[in-house]
Amino acid sequence: MTYDFAILGGGAAGLSLALELVKSQLGNKSILIVEKDAKDSNDRTWCFWADQPTPYDGIARKVWPRLRFQSEGFDRTWELSPLRYQMLRGLDFYNYARSELEKHAVTFVRGLADLEDGQDNASLHVGGELFAAQWAFDSRIRPSDVLPDPRRYNYLKQHFRGWEIETTQPVFDPQTVTLFDLRTPQRGGVTFFYILPFSPTNALVEYTLFSPQVLPDGEYEAALRGYLTTNFGLNDYRILETEQGVIPMTDHPFPRRLGRRILAIGTRGGRVKPSTGYAFARIQRDSRRIVDSLIRHGQPFAIPPDPLRFRFYDGVVLDVFAKQPELGCSILASIFARNPAARVLKFLDDRSSLWEDLQILRAPPAGPFLRALGRKIKGKGFLTRRRAEREEVP
């Protein structure tokens, strides 16, 4: 059984790439998607911001026109226009993607795949069956894929637990997302609450940390209870859903090309922004670039590397957060205090101009960043990343 394209992993990266393929001039090609899980539950949510319509606007759980930042001594809310901040539920995205892909020559196979590179095709062994594909795209990532090099790179985790709650009293502003509420004890790294309100009495409240180690389950829950009581006076509420996760935050390079016929996508392809953990919008842009490479060049590898300056910024920010975590709150507060939120979001999305970058970077105290800059130059990690992104397998 031979396919034009094989996609390993049916999450955000795999399904997004398949959707881009079927709506392009390659829509008549055969696609195989291999996923080990049923993807029949709401296992995660994705948030992103946009200033143009997206294919997923119709399934967005909620769109917010305003953004709020809170810390000790600083509290501000901005109108985001022309940007808007929106949220997708994982299950809604999976169902939408499957319904669209079933209209095309797409085959879904459930199971674990062993992938082998070849001269003319990639081979996949799934549950005793053998498949082949002209090109394979692998979104699966394992700890063995990243061999830590702490002398050159930083390795943090964005770990969180969130409760979607329903209250008996109206306490939330359904038009405003709270991106950072830093009014909480800092636990060995940048620690904050993130609030996505769906109505005055319904919101997703997440306790989030950027730090090297995850916490015991009970500590996340105690922090959530304490925050809701202290900041909203809430003791009576119903927990509708719980979500939790761990997102790698590292400037370690992730090579894209894994063989003659294999390209890494998603987290394995370095599509998670190192300094924030945001990935969904980056995955959409990457999927379009892969399809464009296939159309223009007949192969998927002619995709432009990420702009060097943004990778360098990510490395410096991670270095500060890792080496001097106690400065995280003041750095974030100074950036948001001296810049409009829309500019900060453009910067976080790697879409700001050099002039806008300078406005962001001049806001926090220069000392920590200059020291981090020296460490990065000495370690030459940013140069290694660029070389890895350009790496090609003969």
C-alpha cells in the first residue's frame, strides 16, 4: 500500500498539514495519517492571535477583543484591534479536521508506527502491516530525540494545570483574556495565572510555571484554590473540566530533515516557540510553507529557516529565565508597561519589525540581557541552531 504522503501523528501538526495539502493543488494526492490515540476527547486547547480570518474561526470556542496584564503595582487592559485572541478546543479541531479530510483521499490508521527512510520511499510498519510513502512527515517526539547540552542551551518546561469552572456569581469579564497575572508566589521560575473567560460565570483558569521541574499534583490544585479565593472571593464553584500539560521550552536546535524522505513537523520540528510555548499559529505557517515547497520544488525541504534574530531573542530570554528566574516578573511587567499589547504579541509571534523589536528590548533593564548575551555568544548556541536548521541528509 503506497501513498504520496504519510503523516505520523494526528494532532495539531499532522492534521494541519493534511488540511493544507487537500486544499492545495496537491489535493488529489493520497495521504496516510497514523495516530496511536483515538482523539475522541478534549485532551488540550490551543490559543493564538490573528489579524486576518483563519480556517478555524467557525470552530473557535471563544474570541476575545481585549487583553489584560497584572502584576504587583501594575494592571492594564488593552484593546487588541486589529488583532483578536482566540481559543480552539482540541476535540473541536480533531472533529473538524477529520470531517474535512474524509472528503478526500485520506486514510486513517490507528497504531504505533516504525518509520524507515529509503532511497525512493519511506517505509512504515504499523500493527503488522507495511506501508510506503513518497514523503513522510513525523511529528512524534521522544526524550531520546533531544540529547541535552546544558553548556550551550537552556531547558525549561512550561507546565500547567487548569480548571474550567462555573460560579454562582458573575466575577469574570467575558471580553478580556488575562494573559499574565503574576500576583502569586514565584516557584523557582516565572509563575502566573492565565484566565480565559467564556461568560461572567464560566472561565478556564490555569496555574502556569516556566521552570525546570514539574510540581506534585496537589501543589497545582492548592495554588488554584488559593488564587480563586484570594483574587475572586470564590469558595463555591463547580469544576467542569481539568487540563494539564508540559510543553518543552528550549533553544536546543531541532533538525527538520530526518532523512532522504522524512521531514520533522510540529514539536519535533521545533515549531513550539522556545520562549513562550505557543505553537498553533506557527504550525499553520509551517504547513503552508511545506506545501509551497512541494509544489514549487517537488520536495518538502525547501522551507525557509526561522529568522535568526527571533531565535537569538528566544535564546537570550530563556537564558535570563533559567539563570535569573527572580527577574521574570519585573522583566515582563516592564515590557508590557512600555509597549502596546498588540506590539508585544507581534513580537511573540515573530512578526514584528526591527524597529518594534528595539522598542520591546529597550523596556527591561539591560544588565540581565547583556549578561545572557555574553553567555550565548560564548557558547555559540545560536550559530549551532542555524547550522542544524540548514542540515541536509545526502
